[in-house]
Amino acid sequence: MDHLLRRPRRLRHHSTIRSLVRETSLVPADFIMPLFICHGKEIRMPIGSMPGVSRLSVDVAVQECRELWELGVPAVILFGIPDHKDATGSEGYDDNGIIQQAVRAIKEALPQLIVITDVCLCEYTDHGHCGVIVNGDVDNDTTVELLVREAVSHARAGADMVAPSDMMDGRVGAIREGLDGNGFSHLPLMSYAVKYCSAFYGPFRDAADSTPQFGDRKTYQMDPANAREAMVEAALDVEEGADILMVKPAMPYLDIISQLRENFSLPLAAYHVSGEYAMIKAAGQNGWLDADAAMTEALLSIKRAGADIILSYYAKEFAQNFRQYS
Ligand code: PBG
């Protein structure tokens, strides 16, 4: 054994050598922090299934954004919890809706922070589906018209980027056209291009009270069994004008992230979703694993697979730990 030529352990003995040869790194600048915004004042209402995550009123959200910015997290994505839900999700495209109010307040306080808005109707509809129901299913083209109104309304409020998450066909192109026609041709669009119909959204639906009241989302979100279809969805969104592509969820779909990385040159985002976050937090609370180490490992795997940007509820904690240990 004296003359074993290849000994990979040579590069593992010293921690500084390990860091010299490290291939992937995570920094706060990689992250987008999702925030749930509700009506009212001075509200920080914890979400049971997402330890450490709360619904925030606009004033508290501004404070939270200030802390995130100071910690080096460059962007937030906002989800609205409306006062009023109806069949067509009208608070979603109301210029005075909860998200529009939040965008105005956050941008006024922190002009440098990037404020992205999630464009979808499921938080605003009384039936919990992502669009308008016609004959028992979400009607694609009627829904797209409302999504365009929602995106333009977010842009008017001052959003820096819009992110449609509804999975209607043709919505990226329609939103692009709507933005361009209203003086927002400079505004980037991050498309939830590859969004699977996933059980890992459970805690989010608790938080946003957006569980479908009947049926499921299988007629619009993708079948978890499909990989080639992800390439079709991504190619369509590129053609329609998307600036950033997203894969969601992240960890169960690392193969898809890596395939998108190989096949497309646009920046790639991945959403480490509520259920992925909740699993690790719950195991940590039970003492079954070290949640911070497991979370960092999970997020690193997403970056290693090829994501440039990670949407994660852990962004703030990551940035806090990063500051403490580096
Ligand atoms: C809205 C939307 C959802 C998520 C992001 N945007 C929920 C859904 O599709 O049911 C889920 C995010 C998460 O689970 O963290 N359509």
C-alpha cells in the first residue's frame, strides 16, 4: 500500500486545503426569501407547520426586509394573504390589494432590495385553485387575462420582478406583452417554468389557506414522473420571453435542475419549498438530526445540481449563521 498513487484523502486532511478545493459554495447573495404578507398592523403570526416562519403585516414585513438586506440577502418574494377571497381572486389584481400595499411600502423603505411578486390566483380565490373555474376545471385563457392584470398591477406598485406560478399555458408570453404594453418592458420575469404537482406544498397551503376546496392541481401542475416534459415547459417559457427559469420543488427534482442547467443558458432558480423546509425543521425539533447542518447540505445540493438562485424559507437563518461563522 506504500505506493498507492491515487489517495483522494490527501486533499481532505487539512481544513484549509478542503476549502481550497471546494467546488460549490453558498452565500447569502444566492437567496430569495419568501414572505407571507397579511392585513393589519404589528402582526407576526407563526405558521404551525413551518417553524420559524410567520405571516407578517406590512409594517413588520418592512422591518424584516431591512434585516434581510443588512444580512446580505438581496431579494424577497411576496405571497399575499387577502382579507377577501372570491371566485375570481379579485384582490390579486386590485391596485390596493395586500401585495400592492406591501410592495409600495418595502420599496419606499429599501429601494435597493429586490422585491419579486408571486403572480397566481390561488391565495385569492375562495375555491383555492390557481384560476377561474369553468365547467369544474381551471379555464386557461380567462385565467391568463387575470394574471396579466395581476402582474401589471404589481409592476405599477413598484415590483422589481414578477414570477408567475400558476402553470397556465401561454401566461409568460401574455404577461410579457401586458408589461411591455404598460411601460414595463424593462421589468424581468422569473417563470415557475417547471412546477410539479407536489405534496411538498402542504405547509404553504396552510400558511396561505390555499388548499383547493375540490379536486387537485393535476390538470395544470406537472406530473412528478415526467422529465422530458420539463424541457418542453422550459423551452416554451424561453420562447415566450422568460428571463429566469425556475424548478419547483428542488430536492426531489435535482435531476431536473441539472438537466435544465445543461440545456438552457438562462439563469436558473430552484424553490426549496415549504414541505422540504418543514421536514428538516421537524426532524431537528425531534432531535433526530442537526437541522442547520441538514438544511445547509440540502441547499448546497441544489446549488451543486446547477441552480444559480435558491428560494428558501431558511434564507435568513442561513445568512445569520453565515455572518456568525465567517
Ligand atoms: C402559488 C404557489 C404555491 C407555492 C408557491 N406559489 C402553492 C401551490 O402551488 O400550491 C408553494 C411554495 C411552497 O410550498 O413553499 N401557486
